[in-house]
Amino acid sequence: MLDFAIRLATNAGKFLNDHLHDDITIEHKGRIDLVTNMDCRIQTGIVKEIERAWPGHSILAEEDCAKQGDTEYTWIIDPIDGTTNFIHHIPFFCVSIAVTKSGQPFIGVCYNPISGDLFHAQAGQGAYQNGRKIFVSSTEKLLDSLVATGFPYMQENLDAIIARFSCVLSRAQGIRRLGSAELDLCYVAAGAFDAFWEEGLKPWDMAAGVAILKEAGGMVTSLDGSPFDLYRGDILASNTKVHHELSRCM
């Protein structure tokens, strides 16, 4: 399944790269939540391939696709994580494919076709970036940490969002907001970021990155410190060493 997922992601990424400057049709799913014809086209192709190869597996994909299978495996797909970046030709987006086994992260693949960065992991087999095994950072203090975050499309809870941001900003080395939660998690896994937090997410925004991060030695919880739930929508992820200190701002 891992090799199959890698092939799906890289083929989709190459297609996106080849058509990056084509005319793109953009629709609004919400006030600032966008979808393009490329999202839909990529997802359709990936889903068809999975259905052909693994007909009994469940599938959950961003653009209105939910298929209930009869096995313990579920494929979770985001055809373009970072659609707004893609639309604006900002080279920080990825094709994201994950597999859960009995509800737990099992396989994760994230491919950025612009940088060529391919992250992948399978439970018990480690995490990799372009074939090189990766691990979380050894940073021990939030003051020395570079932290990533994102902002939800639904901003009713804006005061709390700003309060968390302000708290972390005053205690960390710096904060980055790059626009792809999956890639943010991958860069925590690779030790480039020391931690990441966000709320208002969907399973396809996190599933692959969580699988990769956990295999790289990272820690994942909900914002309030409770066990991570892929379907709850919020996440606090770190190299484990700064997790408790960062959680005080949540």
C-alpha cells in the first residue's frame, strides 16, 4: 500500500506541476475556502485508482467523497493541501494521501511537486524525506523553537485564536504561517519546525502529516492536551520536548 500511495501522490503532483499555469476554475466553498477544477480532477483520478486496486477499502476525500468499505483500512485524501497557495503560485502545497488502520494513522505520503519534497511513513518503519530517514528536532525550550501555525477558515473564535498566537509569539523564537498543515507537520517531523498548532482542520488536512510525524518521534495531542482525535479538528504537534511548555498557551 505504501508504494501504491507514493505512486499516486507523485503522479498527481507531476500532473499539477505540468498544469500549474493553465487556466484554473475557482469556486468558493466558504468565504475564504477555495476549490479549483484541479482539486476535483486530481481527486477523481486518485479515488478511481484506489477503488480499482483496493475495492473493499473506505475512502474519505476533501471534495465530497465518502465511501464506506468493509475492511479496517480507510484512505484519506487531500488532492491539493494548500489550494490558496496553489492558486497564487506560491510553491508550498502538496498532494496528501493517508491510510488509517482501525482508525489509527498507518501510512502517510505528502508530495510537494514544486520543491520535489516527498515525505512518507508507515507505522513501525520510520519516516523519510526524499529517501532520507528523518527525526524531530532536539530543541528543549520554546524560546529556542521555530513554531508553525495556521488560521481556520471559520473565524468566529477570533479572540481566542489571536490570544494563542500572541502567547506563543512572546515565548518562541519565531512563528511561521505557510498555508499547508500537512507540510507544516512534515517539517516538524524533519526537525525544521519544532512544533505546530492549528484548529478548524479536517481529517484530510492532518492524517498523512500525523502518520509521518509520529514515525519521526513526534508527539501529537489536541490543543487542550487530551488524546489526539483526527476527527475533532484541532492539533498540537511537537518534537515532544517543547510540548508541555507550548501547551500552556493553548
